Amino acid sequence: MVMAVSFAQMSTTLLRQATIVHTAVTEPPSDVLIVDGVIAEIAESLDDRDADITIDLTGHLLLPAAMEPHAHLDKAFLAERVENRTGDLMGAIDAMISLSGTITFDDIVERAERAARLMAANGYTAVRTHADTVDHNGLRNVEALVDVRRRVADVIDVEIVALTGTPVVGPNGAIHRALLRDALAAGADLVGGCPHLEGDEAVEAATDVFFGIAVEAGVGMDLHTDETLDPASMGLEYLARRVLAGFPHRVTASHCVSLGQRDATEQHRIAELVAAAGIGVVTLPHTNLWLGGRNQQPVPRGLTAIDALRAAGVTVAAGADNLQDPFNPMGRACPFETASLMVLVAHDLPHVAWRSVSTDARQVLGRATGAIAVGAPADLLAVTGDSLRGAIAEGPSNRRVFRAGREVVAR
């Protein structure tokens, strides 16, 4: 027998007179009724008699909440403790190796929790973080982020990618292959790694290793892919072909910088493969603009081929990557900052830039749609302002964050 659940038994929140923004069009102020964490009704005016909580959002923009698709919480806030002497990717890696002996489990937990809570306060409801899984750290970073995930569960979801060190191929890679398996058993959610750091001859073999362990564990992958300005780097194409050959789980390719250095014909050819494979791509302007293109003339932009990927049907999300560490000494853990960079360097319109840090990021992470529509999860961000462009430009200090309909931040 099917039993009806009365409306009164449900948790209901009514958001009054919010200016909804989720396309290029800013709609008139509306009331939004949330029932058990889901948007149940949107109308010009709704009766609040049955609402448990009523919140007046007059003068506020109501946006889909942000999701950070690519972070390194275990490295956050290390910029004052170690210098990247060359300013490039290998300089950052060398700086982290030099510092590793001074970093403790508690140190990682404190910095990572601080970063995650800052993200939550700024409008993120979820973050995917990579955790260094390397021979000189063992499982320390993964285990620390598993602890942080528990500590911040009240305000933000944390998904952990085991970022496997190099090498992973051949006899010398045995320790990292074992560590990756152990990291997944310890609580990491996804397989991660950097095939392009294995050397040109081993990129495909390294990618095959990651596929094999992901299939074995029954999980998806998020690989640092072609994080180089060398147009000859073809890891993304190989990744797409391996997925198309048969892989049952979700795959994300982060960075993909070399694709942006190829000619238009090649960009579109590879983008079509990526789209057919259903791979989500994450572009990371903060870190790749800072690390890449040093001492090159003309100076290239450290972005993937965003327009070609989108034209082919690939979902492209934008993330901040590193937060005040040797890979990026700047960063505010703020979605408006990332969206602003997407406007400035990717030439996105404001609503497209916001989509890249919100609904598109949700899609890449495999989450339910975050659009402001009936039936969608009530993961929302309210900020004072008159336009989305203005909000992205100014980064309003007044923010109210709703996660599954529950207000978790009000400032």
C-alpha cells in the first residue's frame, strides 16, 4: 500500500523575492519553495503559511551554488613556507619535495580544513581535491583529507582523488601502483595521476596502469592530462580512445593545456573524440597561467581549447587548482574569482563563466543538475547585487549558501 506523506511532515523553506540568475536573462524577483532539499515551486508570489522557514532575499541575486572541480587541499597555504624558485611546474614539484619532511598529518588537516571551510563560506557546496600519493609521503595526505572530509561534512562535500606519484610504469613504479591501491582502500574516491610526467615514451603505458587499477577498484578517474604547452603532447587523445574502447566509469581530464596550442583542425578532431568518450574537462586558469609560458615569446595562454571542446559537446568546468602554495601563490578560494578569470582570459560571457564553476562543474563531478528549476537540488548561493556581471566583478561580501535547502552560511 502506498502511503501519502503530508506536506506538514516535510522540511520546507521559502525564499522570498530573490532575483534568479541562471541564464543570460535576469528574471524578475520570485519566491522559491524548497521541500526536503529540492526546489518544489517557483512563482512570482507563494503562500508562506506552510513553510517552516521564510527568508527574505529582496535585493539578492540567487545563483546555482558553486562546486570546485579541482583543488589540492593538502598543499593549501604553503606559499610562505617554501618558494618556487623557477616559477614553473617542475619548480613547484621540487619545492614540495623539499618541504615534505617538515609537513605532518596535523599540519595537513589544519590547512586543508581551513581551506575547505573558506570555500564553503564563499559559496562552494562541494570540492574535489587531489591528494599527493607518493613514496615519500605514503598514505599521509590521503588519510589527512579523509579526516578533513569528516570534519567539514556539515558545510561542504569533499571528494578525494589519489594523485599518484611518478613513475607508475615498470619495476620502479611498483611502489606507486601499490600506494594507489592502498589509497583507494583508505578512502580515496577516484584514481588520479600525471601520465605526462612519465616521459613521452611512457604516457600511454602510464594511462593504461591507471585504467587497470580503476577497473579493478570499480571507480572513476581524474587525471592531470597534458599539463604542458608542448603541442606534441597527446595524452588527451589517447585517454579518449581508451575510454571509447570500453571503460564503465566517469572520467575527467584536468588541465589539457597542450590542446590549446594545437591548430583549429586538430583541436576540433580531438574535441570530437573527447565528446564521444563522455570525458569532462577541467580548465584551471589560476595555476596554468602562472606556471606556464615563462621565458617564451610570444607568451601563450595556459588554457585548454575551451571553445573547440564546448562546440563538440564536451562539458568544460573551471577550477582554481592550487591555493596559495608553490603552484599558485595567489587565490581566495572564491568562485567569483575563478569566474572572473574565465571572463577575462577565456572570453566567456558572465553567465557562461558562472556556469563553468556551478552547473557545468556539477556535471563534470557527476552530480545532479544544479539549475534553479523545479525538481533540482536546492544548492544555492544568494548574494547582494543587481547583476551577475557585477557580482563576478565585485565578489560581494554578503553571501548566503544553501546546501540541500539548508542554510549553511549566512554572512
